[in-house]
Amino acid sequence: MNIGIDLGGSHIGVGIIDGCNLLNTVDKFFTEEDRKDIENAIIRNIDELINNVLNQSNLNITDVQKIGVSSPGTVIDGKIRSSNLGLNYFDLKSVLEEKYKLPVKVRNDGKCAALAEKKYGIMKDYDDCVFVNIGTGVGGAAFIGGKLLEPKRFSGFEFGHMTIEKDGILCTCGKKGCFERYASIKSLKTRIVNKLGLNGVDISGQYLREVIMPKYHDEIQEEINDFIEYLSIGIGNLIDIFEPEIICFGGSFSYYEGHPVFNKFIEELKKPNSTFNGTIPEIKTAYLKNDAGIIGAVIDE
């Protein structure tokens, strides 16, 4: 048995993993109080969630072989630098290894989810693949010839931080005009909430997708169309760079398959001159959905 931890921009998920099977999961969202001391909040919440999921599974920590952590941002030697979480080379690996006396691997969340989808999910029968994780931010990974591409210096493949708008909106990373400021689910939600005057109302991703969008369809068309246009620009860039056989969407956007927003995005991507060679690859959503990060965190590659 292994423990997978999905450290997200807004929550932490923890699961017990047996091979490719996710047996039990628990999660917890960060509070505003947590964000005042995010490092200690992460450690405290992980400890609580590990205890909970072990109890639910009738297991002890001695039944666990290793712990894997899927984290946003740049990860170097287990240290996390994440603008979304406000972490500056936080050494989570050492903290968890000291606490649980188990081997711990910390990896970028886009890579973890991509590895899970490549080994067990929708990309397993393809050699050249691009995985794009769209949720609070935008990240991902690429495979060429079936091999995960990994730079030597940093995590790389920060798709969300390619500039798609000159002198655009300031990003948490310090740059302006980043892809994720225009095409993340968080950015879409923020624009819609502001347009409808729903500030202060706690809206889940599911409620946004299934209730808010259909109910206020006509009022928020500009926000939805802008999201689709920027998403198409960014994905078109990735197609031109990698020429993949398939692009797989993970994160919150993986739940949009069949939704009018997803269908309209495909239509936009198919327009003439959207890509250099005038064709698009297979476009799919993740088979493992939001579980991909937890499962991929314990995959050795």
C-alpha cells in the first residue's frame, strides 16, 4: 500500500493506493486562516488526513511502503516553490520523511497526473501525448515516443505561464499575460462571479458548471467566449510545438466533457489557421479525473 497526496491550490487530498486502485480518499479545503501560515497548515492538514484515511482503511502507517506528493509549482529535491500557494522552496519531503520514517517523493502535479493517465488512463495507447491540467492554475506534461520529457534544471512544462497577452493581467508568478490568468477554471469562475455580482458567495466548480452557466447563459457569454478563445490559443500553441497524437485534459476541466463550453472550444480549435499544420489531435478528458494526481504521485518513472 502507498499513500498519495494531492497538494492543490485550494485543497489537499490524500488517498490509499494499491497499484492503480485508489481505495479510500479524504480531502480538506484551505481556510483563510490556513493561508496566514501555509507551511504549518499544510503539515497539520496532511497529518490529519493521513490519520483519517488510514483509520477508514483499517490500516496503520507500518502497512505503507512510500508516500508520494503531487504539488503545484517547481519542485527541486523535494522542495516546493509555488506562487499559487505562496511557498518558497518549502522542504516538504524532509518534513514528511522525518515524521513518518518512510521514503517520500514530491513531484509537480502536472507530471503526476500525466503519469497516471499515461500508465492507466486515456493516454496509455498513445506514444506522443500532451497532458494539460486546468483547474486553479494550468500545468501539464508531454510524452514523446512514450517517454516523459523532463528538463534537468526545473520541473518545466509550465504551460500556464506562457504569455498569450502582451502586457496582460498580472499573474501570481510576477509575469503579465500568463495563459492561466485567462484560461484556468479559476479565472473563468472569477470573471463570471464578478459579472454577476456574486462576490462572497461560495460557488463550487460543479455548481458553476451545472447551475450558474445554464441559468445566466446570455449574461455571461462574453466571459465564456473569452475563455474559449484564450484556451484555443494556448492549446493551439501546444499542438504546434509538440504535434501530439492526443491532448488529454485533467483537473476541473476534465468534468466539462460534453458541456457546451467544451464543445464550443473544440469548434474554435477546428477553425482554419488555428494550428500551423491545420489539423488537431484527439482531444479527450482524463479517465482518472481529479484522482490522477494522487495516483500518479506514487508512480516511479
